[in-house]
Amino acid sequence: MKVWKIDADILAVGAIGTNPNHAGTWGNENGTCLIRDGKVRGVTHKDESNCPAGDDILTVRFRIKDDDGELYYEGRMTAELSGSDEVFRPLNDFATPNDGATSLEIYNNAKRIWQMI
């Protein structure tokens, strides 16, 4: 299963009521389910609005930044997605169209470092 999920919307932290919080937004090969402030706001996803992947398989941490290196989002994805040519889905399907984010980093557990993809 190739699934990603946003756990933290850094742009919304400290700006409640100013910037919508997209934590909980998720997607896979069938589309994206956009969550704003805890409510489903847009679904291009063909199935349900609840993320089909449990925390037990969302094991690869990622973060998304802009071209200045500012952190926008933190999330998790399945190992299957992180090892595929579709690894950029959270960036391409969500963060770039919504906020102009430009880079995706994956946490390398073995080296204990973030690596740009």
C-alpha cells in the first residue's frame, strides 16, 4: 500500500484562525483527501475520506520544505511508497499545489539524518 499522511502542519502552528491546519490530510495512488481544521474539505480520492493506513504501516518519516528551507509539513508514509518512484506524491499532490513547497526529505533511521530526495 502506497499511502502518505500529514501529521503536523507547521504553517498553522501558532497561527490558529489565520492559517488552516492540514494535519490529517492523506493520499495514495487514487488521490488526496484534504483535511482543514479537522474537517474534510476536498476529496479527489476515489474511495473513503478516512486514511486506510494505520500507524503501524506509516513507518517512514518525511518532511516538506520550501525553497528557502522553511519547514512546512511533517508526516509519515509507507515503506512501499518511500521505495517507489511515486515517493514525491505528498509534495506533488498536496504541498506544492497548496503552498508552493519545493522539497521532500526522508528520515534515514540508520544514519539518524534527514535526506533530501
